Amino acid sequence: MYKVDIERLPSFMIGEERGLEQGLEQGVYKQNIKVAKALLSKNSDITFIVDITGLSVVEVQKLQSCEEKN
């Protein structure tokens, strides 16, 4: 990703930049959840899922318990 000198930007551009970063982070997180669910459906090991997605063990365990209820 590129770096921006925030001190040189007008305030509205700073807000826009931060919003874009947050949106990208949320998108990556949602994709990681989707991947984790797919791996859980294939009975993949939790440690493997954590390594692949970057999610925490607790997050993956919560997803697993939700998948077991369905």
C-alpha cells in the first residue's frame, strides 16, 4: 500500500483516506471469515485455519460452534 503525508492533505481527504483504509480492512476481514467457514466445512484443523486467515483461535472456534448449530 502507498503512504500519504497526512499533514499536507486537507481534512476531508484525510477522512476519505481513513475511510478507504477501514473499508479495505473490513473487506479483508469478511473474506477471511468466508475462507474460515469454507475450511471448517472441509474439517480443516483450527490451527491451519488461523495460520491461513490470520483470525484468532477464539474467532475460528466461534465460527465452528455456529457451523455446528446449523
